[in-house]
Amino acid sequence: KQEVTQIPAALSVPEGENLVLNCSFTDSAIYNLQWFRQDPGKGLTSLLLIQSSQREQTSGRLNASLDKSSGRSTLYIAASQPGDSATYLCAVRPISSGSARQLTFGSGTQLTVLP
Amino acid sequence: DADVTQTPRNRITKTGKRIMLECSQTKGHDRMYWYRQDPGLGLRLIYYSFDVKDINKGEISDGYSVSRQAQAKFSLSLESAIPNQTALYFCATSDISGAQPQHFGDGTRLSIL
């Protein structure tokens, strides 16, 4: 069964710092990996989706990488801002799920960017 | 107005009660999902529906049922609520080209005493 782990569970950094969030998964047979942002009292917002054939995706100050063979993904946030404070979740879509195509989520990293 | 609306946003109820959580969407998407989130855990899929006549169990469907009343509406029911169903519940949607959720509601926080 696919398992997705995000370490650390919480991270606090000063404003302006570049930072990396980590995601690891146990089964490399995936269609894609997706990073989400969750703000308190809100639903999830998709940030980046990386197909299994891709190595990275970029959107503004965010860059997500995927190393399928090692079961790892990172989310790089450049020049962090207090508005980046949120919980970041990664999720993988396993090939083995067939028509179910169920995403398997990590438990998230709660990021706090201090002014 | 939000694209995916969940009602109620918060609910406190007692063990044994029947509860319905409702989800409506204005995205025009065919596919709808129900997830639950527990502290320290990722989201887990309860049920999903690819169209009005297609309902599928997810990873943790026991104790839950769903109804897809229309393309825009997908309800989750707890027939006899128990305390370990206390969680944050999310509805999500995706279009026919998306095999995974694209848009999420803001969640329903459910507490069962």
C-alpha cells in the first residue's frame, strides 16, 4: 500500500528565507504527484502537479521536483513571505489504483513565515 | 460565491444521530468526491462519483453513505454517528478530464459527542 510521508510536520522560518519542504512515497509506480496548500478554515488549493515523466514544475516562487526512482519530491519556496504561512500537503496518484485513481495524501507540513 | 459549497460548516451532534453533509458546486464538473481529514493524517477518500449514476466506495466508506442528487449535488450521510467519525470533511470536484480532485470546498467540521 502506498504511503506518503512529509517531514517535518511543522517548520518556522524568518521572512525572506528560501526553504524546502519534503515529501517521500513508498511505491514509485505513480501517475503524478501534486502539491496542495491548505489555509485554516479553507479547502485545499492545488499548487503544482508533476506528471511521472517530468522532473520538475515551476509556478512563480514555487518549484516542485520529482525523483520517482527514489520516491521523493521537494517543494522549494523562494524568498518566503508571511502570506506563505499555511499547511502544505503532497499527494500521489498511484498507477496500481486503476480506475479508482485514488490520491494518497501525506499529513502535511505546517509552515510559519515570521515577519 | 464559492465554486464548491459545503453545508453546514460546523456541526456538533450526539452519538447515534443521523447526519447529512451537503455539497453543491457551480463548476459544472461531472466528478465529485468526499474526503475526511484527521489531525496528523492526510486526507482519506470516503466516496466518489464520476457522474450521477456512478457511485464508488473509497478507502474508508464503512459507516457512510452518499447520494448524488444531481450533477451539482453530492451528499454524505452518517446513518448512526459515532465519536471516531469526528473529523474535518471535504467535498471536491474535477472535470471529466481530471481523474483527481481539482477544486475543494472549505470543509465541514463535525464533532460527535
